[in-house]
Amino acid sequence: MTFTVRVADDDSLVCEEPLSGLDVLARSLSVFPGRVIAWRVNHYLRTLRWSVDADADVAFVDTSSFEGMEIYRRTLSFMLVVVCRQVLNERLCVRHSISDGYYCEFASGPIDGASVEVIMRAMEELVAADLPIERVVLPLDRARSLFESQGNEEKASLLRWAAIDPIEVYRMDGVHGFYYAPLAPSTAFVDVFDIVSYEQGLVLRFPTVASPRELPPFQPPHKLTGVFREYSRWTEVLGVGTAESLHRLIASGSCLELILISEALHAQRFSRLADEIAARKELRLVSIAGPSGSGKTTSANRLRVQLRVCGLRPVTISLDDYFVDREHTPRDEEGRYDFEALEALDIDRINGDLEALLAGKEVILPRFDFLAGKRVTGPRLRLSPGEILIIEGIHGLNGRLTRSVPAEEKFLIYVSCLTAVNFDRHNRTSTTDNRLLRRLVRDHRLRGKSPEATLSQWPSVIRGSQKHIFPYQEGADVMFNSALPYELPVLKAYVEPLLRCVVDDSPYYGEAQRLLAMLRFMPLIRSQEVPNNSILREFIGGSCFDL
């Protein structure tokens, strides 16, 4: 009995026996800008070791895509965990992303330079050995037993809380690892990397989507690292460093306390920010910037309230109202509207309005209708003597946006949700995924977008952030982490129904399934207990600032 495998951009293959992705790839005529690392089988993301034995539509995933690069990163992370365990008998903790890499530490303490050299040599030997990375499906009890025997008790406990049976794990050189999405088929597929000493640990460095076959220069963002360090102290105070600890805390009945303490820590940070701004008597403008889904609008409003406590009279303006009309929006290389580009905003009008407002003149502000894609006339505004202006938008750190305002009169704040509550010590929670989940909920609620529309636009959003926003983040006077330790469990109830609406013949079905697989390991928290001034309310609704 024969069957047909239809390969995107290639001829169809008529087959008489099962073929793995590696087999099909060997017969493919396609040329890819990056390393092929996985494939889609009938829209499902699969490891290249997955075999087909019936008619199927398939497409290869390479490292020039964000999806492919995430697989590359996960695979290298697993290899690093194995090397640290087998060569140095150390337990590795993957902390957070940093400069196209992952910052990692040993559970036992600081990592010295000699250890980093040993790890690098062992990783290179592992790549050269081309060891297979096998997908294994195990009963839940067997998987938990394996991880407990490896000293991964928190991973075993997370699997117990998630109650997924059977469970899919990966095995390499006798070591098992759990990852909620595929890995590369062997160690030889991830041959471009580096490991460098940094602070108390190391950074595992990766190539990028833009340059999938080479490493970018290592430029550690020192201010951003400090924000991650502060957030880690938060999670230590709360006792919620992993998803497993979130499960335990909620099961113990401490959910409300978690929410209240998390929000109190945010309030404390806003208070400190306001004090710092109030101490700078020459300031006329506060500019809040950050990537999409960071919570800039609520941050601006909460800062406005706190500045009132300090005796200042702030006025807030959203730069989103300065978008050019939809038909004038620049397009990216794929022909899609590029809303992340600076040119998507009317820069001249922004500078003109800022100059007029700070000179005490009256200005007619614009309002942008996102459903119609048009800018309309908004309210009139004149700043009274002593009033301070707060603007918020993704490009707020770009000097071109506020060129009409002297540098000494500006205070720049970078906001982003720098998630630090990981699934376990080997599986980090992606800041980018956190922002995507926020945006999926908000886009559907406020802008009438389907989840597919948001998912289709997201790669352009990421590229735009990397090009137009991230390069300016270290120029901020202050960085604010808008992530809340409890937010993924709250977002889960809103996002899962949206993602389940993505049908299986959609090109975004695989990404929807990946996000759903990730959320399966998060507990659930009711949104009723989220305060109405929380940054999270900007996305799920019910914010007091919407009144």
C-alpha cells in the first residue's frame, strides 16, 4: 500500500514504507537559509525523527524562523544540562534570556572560568559525537520516577500537578529531559554556539533568526540584568520561582496573598519611581517605552497617580494615537503592515505637539480608531504651569521621537514583562510568550482581532522590537519589570478558549497548540481577585483606568 507525502515547495513523494522527517529531508530539493531542525506534519510541529505512514502534508522548519530558533535553543539547553550533570556533577539552573543567550547558574554556587572552559569543550565533543536525541512516551508514574532518580524532584512534582498521562520526554546519552515542544533529532544539529562567563554564572549563546549560521557580538545589557536580579529577589520573597511552586502555593490556599504581595511590590516600585522623578525639578517630560504587551498604558497611569502623591500634576498622552492612517503604514519584507516601525507614527506631529505643549500652547490631540484604522480628532490640551507630561508608546526611548525636548528635561523609563517564574529549573518561561499571551487577550477584547490575526502578526512584532526597541533599552534612566508572578495562571483562562478556536487546517494551528501545551503546566487563578488597578487588567479588562 502506497501513500503520498506532499512537501511544501517540493515534489510529492510516493512512499511504500514509513519515512521519518530525516528521510524526507534527505530527498528534498529545497534550500533553506538556516539549519532545518524540525518539521510540520499536517500542521503539527514534530521532531525530525517522527515518521509518517499515511498521506500527509509536511513542511520543514529551519532556524531562520522564530519557531526553529526556539527548538535550537531548547536543544542546546538540554545538552548543557546533561554536560553539567555528567562532567561536573552540577545541577544547572536556566535563569533568564540575555543578549541572544540564556544566563545560567549552578545550584551549588558561582561558576568559575575553569569550569566554563570544561563545559565548552564537553559541549563541542557532544556535537561532534552526533548523539541521537530520542522522543520517548512514558506513563506518568514512570516519567516521575525517572526524574526523581535524576534528582529532578521539582520536575517530577510539576508533572504530578499537570496530570498528563502519558507524558512525552526526550532522552540523550541515558539522561531524560522534559520539554513541552520538540527538540532537534541529534546533537550535531546545533553546532553554532558559545559559552561565556558572566557574573556568578555563564551565558549559553545562540545564533539569531536574522543570522542563523553565526553568533552576534556578545553585548550584555547590564541594566536589564539588574532588573532580572531584582525580580529574582521578588520570587524569593514570594516563594514562587517555578510553576511547580505556584501549584503548591495555590493548593495551600495562599492565592490571594500571592496576588496582594505581588501588587504591593509593584506599588512600591512605582512609589520609588515617582520619588526619583519628583526630585528632578527640571523635568518636563516622562517617556515610557517598551515592546508590545508590556503594560505601558497602565504603568503610565499608575505613575501619574503616584506623582500626584508627590505633589506633581502629570498629564498622560498615548503615542498610539499618533499612528498614521492604516493605508500609510510602512510594510515589512513580507508585505505586512509594520506597526513596530518608527515610521508608523507621525513623528513630525508628535514633536510639534510636544514643543507646543511644553511652551504652554493649546494643542488638539489626535485619537486613533483601531477598528477603522484611522486617526480622528481628539480633545484639546494645554499644560498649566508646573504640570508634567507623561507619554507612553513603544518608541518612547528613540531620540527622534522627542527631539524637540532638551535631554535634561526628559526622564526615560523602559517597561517590559521580564518573566522569571520558570516551569522548572531547566525550562524557562519566555518573556516573548508572556507578551504574546497578553496581546492575544487584549487584541481580541479591544481590537476585534481573531487569535489567528494576532499570531500571524507576531513574528513582525518580534522583528520590529529587535530592530526598533531593544537597541534603545539600555539608554533608559530606569527599567521597570511589569511581569507579575501570578499572571500566567490568570491569563490561562482567557487564552485557552481563544487558542482552541484556531482550526487544524490553519497555518497557525501548530503555534496555537504549542502555547496550549505550555499552559497545561500552569495552574489556574480566578481573575476576580486581581485588583482593578493591576497592570494585568490592561489586558483582561476591568481596569479602573478604562473608566
